[in-house]
Amino acid sequence: MLYAASYMTDKMLKFVKLDQQNPPKRKVLDRKEDFNEIYSEFINEKAKEQSSRCSQCGVPFCQVHCPLSNNIPDWLKLTAEGRLKEAYELAQSTNNMPEVCGRICPQDRLCEGNCVIEQSGHGTVTIGSVEKFITENAWENKWVEPIKVRIEKKQSVGIIGAGPAGLACAEQLRKQGYQVTIYDRYDRAGGLLIYGIPNFKLEKFVVERRTNLLKKGGIKFIQNFEVGKDATLSELKEKHDAILIATGVYKAREIEIPGSNLENIFPAMDFLTASNRKGLGDKVEQFDNGKLNVEGKDVIVIGGGDTAMDCVRTSVRQNAKSVKCLYRRDRENMPGSAREVSNAEEEGVEFVWLSNPKKFNGAIKIENVLVDKMKLGDPDESGRRKPIIETNSEFNLKADVIIKALGFDPENLPNLFQEKDLKVSTWGTIKVDFDTMETNLSGVFAAGDIIRGASLVVWAIRDGREAATSIKNYLEKIESKKAKVA
Ligand SMILES: Cc1cc2nc3c(=O)[nH]c(=O)nc-3n(C[C@H](O)[C@H](O)[C@H](O)COP(=O)(O)OP(=O)(O)OC[C@H]3O[C@@H](n4cnc5c(N)ncnc54)[C@H](O)[C@@H]3O)c2cc1C
Ligand code: SF4
């Protein structure tokens, strides 16, 4: 016991002596020149050193607050000991894309935000960066291998949507030997990881490397296939023994103020998809003709979430003349990650806090925005303080382009899928039994943003994994019923 305690203080608990260090961040001038990721990776020794700062809590709050319940203290300890293959195996046992989560989880609100050493006045353990390091190191060493199915099962599952929820579910089911087909309306797999989130947060090779691995493991991808147009839900149900709906949420929230129909006012996803497609080498007419390219323009982005942060920082990299972010609450009450706000500020984005557009002005195109100054009242149902207009506080801001990043709602899936019986909530999200992830239609499950509303990659992965467990149980029950009848 004594030995264990002294071993622990020798190898771990170094937060008292060792300061927090993040992997180097590229210099602002340098990173504004391209779309590459802004954080480098830990080198081996640094990852070991930073992992050894973990205090190995009896009740690890980091793990409790990770939606995947990642076994963080154990993989930090293995990393500190240089046992990197075991660290990787542990990290990937609860997470289908640790290299993605390590890069883009808002760790300040999840694992790192609950690290106890920060509460004792030391900087948190840099959990996300170590998770990224462990997995990148595993890819380099070829430890990340395609699924090898020992016994192929006859039953098949159709998954609608190749975003993180669909991909995680597909991987878990394929590991069990099921036939899995993913249908997606886009030409590339990855969902928002490919066409939403920009390269400077998540380079595309990271996503493509994963989806290629899943293909090698026998998962079938059918791209450019839109359920509702190319097949109805009931046609897909005929083809497969179970279905997962993991279609995400894509209907952009609108802003209903005078002048909304002026030219050069765009939804965020049009702007981000065009930019991501350009980065992937596609021909994008709307970008090439200058419409969705903001070079030399005064840009105003409206919104305060992750999407707004990605739009302002994409605008900076497209060499906009000026970039402003209008948000109706203040910094403390915004939904976006604090880390992304400070990255945007470093890159020259101006935040106009407590401000709300009242009218878009212009002859044909947007020319300027009339803005109301806001103040914060009592907390609303979301727990955040409610913005209230300050009387006689209007001011004008010049704009050549407006990007609306006000959030997303689900599309009308019962209509789209021609399945009127599919139950949805008042917000349009699919209703599931959260114990089984099953919808009201037998054998049809759902996961990710389409059941939660716009959320996070890590929650989509968790839902996908949970749906896979329930689908397996469901399929096993069917098999055993058949066996009894026979
Ligand atoms: C700009 C932006 C930035 C973000 N940044 C972050 C971040 O930094 N960190 C983070 O954790 N989260 C972030 N998110 C949220 C995160 O991307 C989502 O929560 C996550 O991708 C949801 O996964 P999903 O699998 O449910 O859906 P999606 O990723 O949206 O995938 C759904 C897939 O379904 C397909 N599909 C839809 N309808 C059909 C149909 N009828 N037929 C066939 N296929 C269909 C779509 O083409 C898509 O590929 C961001 C979101 C946005 C928009
Ligand atoms: S998946 Fe996200 S929340 Fe969980 S340990 Fe990794 S970075 Fe933290």
C-alpha cells in the first residue's frame, strides 16, 4: 500500500510542480493565412509530462462529465508511464472517434471544466490534447485497424445519415457482425464534420481517414441518396431488419426583420459548406463568382454559438475587410466555447456584445444594419439571462455581407420520409424512448442531433453507441423468436 502511494506520487500528481502546458498554438499572422488546424500536437515527452499532472481522483469528475464516460484518469496514467498502445486501446474502447473529440469537444464545459486540480488553483490537465495525441500516435503506429468480422450475420441495418451518430452506431454494429449500410444525401461521408466544421478546427483528412477505415471494415456507404426522395422510410424498412435515423438538424433559424430579403444575406451553412468544399478542391460556383467569398468585404455574423464562431473565423481567413459578431447577450451568457471566442478575438474579430439587429438597410444589396442595444434581465427557461431592448439605443453598422448563424431546427421528417406516423416533439425532433433509442415505429431507432436538437459531436457518438446496443438486443429477440417458431 505504502509502495503504491509512493509510486503514485513519483509518477503522477505532478500538478504541484509542473505547470499546465498546451500544445503550441500557431502565431496569429501565420494561421490567418491558411485554413490549417491552429494547434500543433504534443510531442511524446510533453504528453507524458502533462498526463502525469493528473491527481488520480477517487471519483473522477472529468469522467463523470464526459458524455462517453471516458476512462480519463487511467489513460492519462498509461500515457505518463509511456504505455501508449494500452492508453489508445482504453481511449478507443469508449469512443469511436477520440481524435475528433480531442480536437473539437468544448473541454472547458465538459471534462476539463470539472478537473479538480483547477479548482485547487492549478491549470486543468490538458485532457483533450492528450486524447488527440494518444490517437494520432496510434494512427502513426498503425494500431488503428479496420474491423475484422469473425462471423457474418445475415441481419442487416440501414442507417440514414453518415454524421458522427450514424458512423458510431455503424461501427458498433459491424463489430458484432451485422450487415450495415449507411445512406447519406451528401456526396461525402462525415455529416457536419465534413461540410460544417472548418479545417482550422478539424482537418478533413482526420474525418476521411476514419470513414475509409469503416469502409475497409465492410460498412457499405451509399452517398447522394436522400431518404424521402430516393426512397421512403417504409421502402428502406422493407430492405433492412432495423433502421437508425441519424439525419441531424439542418433547417436554419430565420430572423424576421425588415430587409431580410436583401441580397448578400446568407445562412451560415451555405457559407461554411462553400468554404469547406473549396478546401476539398470542389468547384463551387457561388464562391467562384464572388457571392459566398467575403474577401475585401465588411462582414457581420449574427449569433453566439459554435457556428457563428466558425463563420467569423472563416471570414478572417478569406481576407474580409472587417469581421464583426453581433450577439444579443454578453460574453458570460453566450453558448459558444470560450476557447473559440478568444481564438476569434486574437484573429481580429470584433464582438459587439448585447446587440440585436432591428432592420437590414439597402437598395438591392445589404448596405448597413440598424442595431438595438440590449441589457440582460432575469434568467429565462434556459437558465441564461433574458436580453431586453434598451430604449433609444439604436445604432448603425456598415455591412457588405450578413451571415445568419442563429441555430438550426429539424426538418419535417414525417413529411419528408412520407411516414406520417413517425412521432416528433413540438420542436420537430424525433421522439425516442431514451432507454432504448427506439421511436414509436417498431425497429426504427434514432440518434444524434435529430433527437436532441443541435448539440455536440460527443453526444452524437454516445447516442449512436447506445442505439447500437438497443438495435442488437432488438435483432437478437427477432432471431430467437424465429428459432422458437422453427
Ligand atoms: C458549424 C458548426 C460547428 C460545430 N462545431 C462543433 C464543435 O466544435 N464541437 C462539437 O462537439 N460540435 C460542433 N458542432 C455540432 C456537431 O457538428 C453536431 O452536433 C454533430 O455533427 C451531430 O451529429 P449527427 O450525426 O447527429 O448529425 P450530422 O453531423 O448533421 O449528420 C447528419 C447526416 O445525415 C445526412 N442526412 C440528413 N438528411 C438526410 C436524408 N433525408 N437522407 C439521407 N441523409 C440525410 C446529412 O447529409 C448528414 O451527413 C458544430 C455544428 C456546426 C453546424
Ligand atoms: S470525449 Fe470530449 S469530454 Fe470526453 S474526455 Fe474527450 S474531450 Fe473530454
